[in-house]
Amino acid sequence: MKVRVRSIALIRSLLGKDQIELLLSEGATVEDALARLVEIGDPKLASYLAEPKEKSAHAPLRIMVNGRDITVLKGRSTVLADGDDILVFIPIAGG
């Protein structure tokens, strides 16, 4: 199946582009998509996409699937479907 991953700010910089299409196996999860991004992105990307052992380990990564935060779905275990749109970013604060 094919999914589209979009990114902004730091994640986009480490990925090298603002969007990419991934070919994944049927039944693949958000975690599988993140693992694929680590394979093709800057080596520094891995530390940002890894699930932190402590909540304050690094800036909070946000992941949306089809406009819904994965925290209201099944987290990184959310099963993806062909054509899904995934947005991966670190929220930016400031004024």
C-alpha cells in the first residue's frame, strides 16, 4: 500500500523534503512508517522519531493520520490503509 507522509520544520529538514510517499506492507502501522522514515532520512532523524523513554526526553513529536492525532487512535500501533495521509511534526511555540 502507499501512504503519504508530510512534515514541517525540523522533521522536514531532517527528512530532506516536505512530503514523501512510502510503500508499506498491508497491515503496516504508524510505527512501521516511522521506521521506514528513519531508514531514508538523516541519521539524526532517528532520535526525534523514537518513542521517548521519559516524557521530557526531547520535544514532543506529534503525529496525525488523516487529520486525527494518533493519541486518540491507537497510538503508534494505529494500522494504516492505502492512501492515508500522515503528518509528522514537532510543535513550534513562540510569539
